Amino acid sequence: MTNGGTPRVAFERFVERWLPQIVVSPLFAASLFFVYGFIAWTVYISFTKSGVMPNYSLVGLLQYERLWSTPRWYVALQNLFVFTGLFIAGCLAIGMLLAILLDQRIRAEGVIRTIYLYPMALSFIVTGTAWKWILNPTLGIEKFVQELGFPDFSFDWLIDPHMAIYTVVIAGVWQSSGYVMALFLAGLRSVDDEIIRAAAIDGAGPVRTYASIVLPIIRPVFLSSVIVLAHIAIKSYDLVVALTGGGPGYATDVPATFMYSFAFQRSELGVAAASAVMMLVTVMAIIVPYLYSELRGGRK
Amino acid sequence: MNKISLFLSAAAISAFALPSAAFADGTVEVLHWWTSGGEAKAVGELKKSFEAQGGTWIDSPIAGGGGDAAMTALRARVVAGNPPTAVQLKGPGIQEWAIEGSLNDVDDVAKAENWDSVLPPVLAEIMKYEGKYVAAPVNIHRVDWIWANPAVLAKVGVTEVPKTWDEFNAVADKLKAAGITPLAHGGQPWQDATVFEVVALGIGGPEFYHKAIHQLDQASLTSDTMIKVFDQLRKLRGYVDEGFSGRDWNLATAMVMNGEAAFQIMGDWAKGEFLAAGKVPGKDFLCAPAPGNGYILNSDSFTFFKVAGEDNLKGQKVLASLIMSPGFQETFNLAKGSIPARTDVSLDKFDDCAKKSHEDLTAAIAANALEPSMAHEMAVPRTVRGEFLDVVTNFFNSDQSSADAVQALASAIQRVQ
């Protein structure tokens, strides 16, 4: 070909090879800037003396010292671990159980599946408000059972500072187990029938089949459920605000509500940034090893 | 076709160009969160008055969160270099922004109209930064009221609201024995803090309140008086009903209105609830100052931010003057339920509770018993207020001892200063 043709062909080939990356690059650049750029900004602010407005003069670890000497922060951290642990465990257990039960090819499967999935369509604010009324001692379950004829019945977890966080767990698990059930059901349906039949021939009962054969096959579903649930749990601000407003006193405070309160209601951007960085570090400390072990194991 | 579209686009462009010519008497852009009911009506009065004298009012209402969303929007605007002309901002928040260098002063208007002589000194101080006025107050709310239902009180043979906290406890015990909830309360941190500061005023008096809560003196914060304040708070905790957690303040007022509870400790915006339901003060509900012979003040104000341009600056000065004018103060406060910030406005058109509030205000100024509210962001910066709220609400909702709470409070205040 002529001289003028070769650069053009080369160019076309270049574009064809790199087209996917070119198309994705604006989105990539935007993510890089808005997500990672602002994470870096928050980390920077956590080392400054920012109050009502960002202030860019560095003061070392002052905000972290202030953060770790605030009793409310310890309550928030403890609540985060309690809530995240129970939320993930509860959703996995209930979701898995529902999925296994639904997998038995029952008659009204479509209807039942939809009913279990409905709570996911609600926003956490609606869930929180509805459960707040249900768990209110003077309006909800306690009053109902007392009127049924058990005057000594009490279920006042919502106003008990030690038990209030468990009410948040209840509302959260109710909302999200349907979603986990859907994920598991899809996973279960993708298991090859041959394997199940082979297990039946070998004499394995239904419990053994599920526990030892099917569930290990759908391990990737566990991974994706845990990732989704963990992210919902750590970011849960709206559920706490709607259900308990931070709890009796600050008993159901979580780092997300702590950070919002310090940043926007108390003009302490520095402390809020420090708490956000601590949240990030906590999440990374848990998710990164888990991801690493799962993905490395998958390559075996 | 061509000519018509050309004409239409020319008309459209000139329609956009025209309004910029209409700056007769100043332009203001006002950021506020008075978006519901009586509050929206009240700010509408200010808008009407401003426009009546030829100015242009650009409204920027941002609902919700008790001002959180509005403050976030404000922060973004100031960082972007485009602040609104006036913002609904009060208390030490004004000084917070002044220190950042974000405010304009309206001292020339203040001097010309002699604001110093008509505002209570405590309030005037809050409106100033480095001796110059940077904000104009629209009203005075009193925080330390006790609202009562006389019919409920009559059931236990009580005819007037108790005048000391010991009397209150005695009446409350009688009510409890009769199966009536003594105190209607909403378990939100700011409400817990309101009760706390009213009790502090009653147990320690205005002097103690001033030292401990306004000046944050460590000796007062760790004194026996403070322990007694927490003891009384613990007693009050025993007088609220089981469902108080998270309840909104107006639902607690409704409990008093319906006879489910006898008392509520709340500021005079509760009066608005009673009046809106058609209740008559003195007959259907009683308003009485809480024990303590003091007056806890809360005041809304408009703060003037650093805008440029002759039009905007003129607008700020006109707005400042308008806000402090006796006519506006009367109209606004009739709509909002508070009393005028100006002490020389006649209260003939106001109801009995408002008149009592004004009498007590004058007496308190004379007796040096007028104190700014901590729970309503008037006495201390928000960082400090946050610490008060945490300690008080944690104490109220747990079984912490008074001594521990006092220790926690003292170290919290030390931490944040």
C-alpha cells in the first residue's frame, strides 16, 4: 500500500484494539477522580483543623486523638460490629433456608418467591418507620400481646439502650433476606442435576446432599452475598435514623450517623473525616483478606 | 416561518433580559428552612414587606433536618464564592462564620437606628462580631416554660403549676399514683437538653447557669449543684411514659392537650400547637415559667453574608432595617408565636402567655437573669453543644449515676475546648 495508507490502517487497528478501553475511560476517569480523589481529600482533611468549613492547615493526629477519646465513638464502633455480624449471619441463614425450601419445586413458588422479595422494594426509611411502630411498646407488639391477655408481656427492646441495636438487626434482616434468598435460589438452580442424582444413588439424604455437596458448589454466591450485605450494613444510615434516630441516647449510633452528626450538625469536619477514614480502614481490613482468599482459592 | 421564529426568539431573549433592570430598592437572596405552617407564613410576611418597598426577594427555602440541609447548602455556596445575601442563622453559629471572614456588617444601619438601646444586651452581643452588628434578630422565644392541662391537674386537686422543683416532684408523684403520666416528653437529644437546661436554671439559679453552661467553668460543672441537677433529671425520667423514645415535640404537646399527660417542659413554640387546635390560654391550657426566676432565651435571626455589588449591599441594609422595624416585628411574631426581639414594641395584640413572657423578659434584663439557651444553639458553639447533648441524652436513657454523668460532662467539655 502507499505511504498514506499505512498510518491510517495502523490507526484503525489501534482504535479497534483499544476501543473498549476508550469507551470506558471517561467513566473510569470520573470514578478515579470522584471516588478515589475525594477519598484522598477526606484523608487529608482528617489531618487538618477543619471545623465548620474545610481548613487546609495540617495539625497531625489531633483529630484522631479527639475521636478516640469520645465515648460515643466506641459505642458506634461496637454497634457497627454487632450489627454487621448479626445482619450478615441472619440474612445468610434465613435467605439460604428460604432458598432451599423454595427449591423443592413447590406449587405456588412464583407467588411465594415474590412475597419474600417484596421487602427489598421498600426503602430503608419505610422499613425503619414501620418497624418503629411495630416495636414501640405503647403501640405495637407489646401492647397487642398484652391486650390478648398476657398483661406481663414486655418487648421493649426499642427503648432499652442495651437491646436497641438488635431491633435494627431485626428490621434489616427482614428487609434483605429476600434478596439473599433470590441470589441463593439462582445459585441452587444452576447446580447440575446429574450431581444430585449421583448423590441420591449413593444414598445421601436431602440434608447431607445440601450440606456437603450443593452448598460448597455455590460458594461464589456466598461471596457475592457477603459483599452486598456487608456494604449495606456498613453504609446503613437511613435505617438507623428512621428506626431509632440514633437510639435511646446514642445507644444505636453507628459510624455513619456519627460522621454525619459531627460533620453537619456539630461543625467538626476534622473529627468526621477522621471517623470516615477509620470506617474505610475497618472495611478494608475485613474485605481485602476475604476477597483475596476467595479469589485466590477460585483459581486453584 | 423564519420571521416568526426569529421574532419569538427575540421576545424570549428580551424576556430574560428585562428583570435585571428591576432593582428599585435592593435585591436579597434569602436562605432559610422555614418551610412549614406558621413558620412559612411568618417568613412570607417578611417577603411581602420587603417587596412592598420595591425590593426583589429571591427565596431559597431548603426544607428539613432542623437546618442541616440548609447549612450544608450554605457551606457549599460559601466555598464556591457565591454566598446568599441573608441566611437564617443564629447564636454562636454567627461568630463561627464571622471568624471565617464570610460576613458583612450592617453596623451603619444599627447605629442609625440605635439597636443597642432596644435589644436585650445578651441578644445584642450574640448579633455582633468584634463590636459590629452582623445579624438582625427577628424574635425572642422563651425556652423555660411549663405547659399544663388544668383539667388533669384538677383530678389530683392541684390548681396551679408548681413553682419549685420539689413541689413539681410532689405533684408528679400524686399524678403517678392516680395513673396519669406526669410529664409528656419526646426522647430526642435536643428535647432532653432543653429539660436539662431548664432544670439547671431551676436548681442552681441564673448565676449557676451562667457560670456552668454559658462560661463552661470547670468548677461549676463538677460542683454538687450539678450533681443535684442530674438527680432531678433522673427523677423526671421516672415521670415520663414508656413510649417517649424518639417522640416528636408536637406529639408530646398533643398528649398534654388530650389529657394523657399533665405537664410538658418546652419553649413557647408549643403555644402555637395549642392555639392552632383552638385551645384558650388560661382555660384549656396553662403556661407558667419553669422554676428558677430566670429566663432562657432563644432567638432566630438573619445573618448577612459577604456579597458584593451595590444592589446586594443595598438589599442587605434595607432588609436589616426592615427586620428591626417595630411594625414588622409585631406582624412576624403574631404569626410565629414568639415575642418581638425589640423590647419597645407594644404587645396589645398578643395573647396572655406572650404578654407574660414580655413582662418576665423585662424583669430578667433588670435582674441580670436573662440567659441564652444551650439546647437551642445560643449559648455555646455547636461543638460544645454536641458534647452536652451526648452526655445528657446518654444519662437520660441509661442508668448512669449522677456523679459519673458529671465527670463525663466535665471531661467532654474539657476535650472540646
